[in-house]
Amino acid sequence: GRGRGNTLEQLHYPNGILVDANGSIYVADQVNNRIVRWLPGAREGQIILGALKQPTTLAFDRKGNLYVTELHNHRVQRFDI
């Protein structure tokens, strides 16, 4: 990345990280309240989930659903990515 910030090249307090079978990287960008995905070889990320309240942890299940814990909402959410 290019240091702390909120552009698609930057993260602010990245917490959780996952790599899927295709080599895409998923990051819980906690202070920016979003989940960002980088495709293999990409120079910047894509926001795939926003409007979260400090996401911290990521996990995939066998069906490819993404689970995200939110620190300030005190919950776990499931998303079909």
C-alpha cells in the first residue's frame, strides 16, 4: 500500500486478511469501515463492502459466503460475494 489513508491504494488500520482460491486478497479496513479486495496483479483495491462499523475479522465458508465481524455493531454478518 501507500501508507495510511482512504484511497483505493491505502488502508487505515487493516485488521483481517484472507486470500481466496483465485489469489484475490480481502482486507478488513477497520477505520475506513469497508472490506477491500485486490485481484491478482492489481495496483489498487476494490471496495466490495462498505458502510460497516469497524470490521475486524473475515472468514469464508465452504459455499464461498464471506463472514465479517463488526466491532462497533457487535455482530457477525454473512455476505454472498
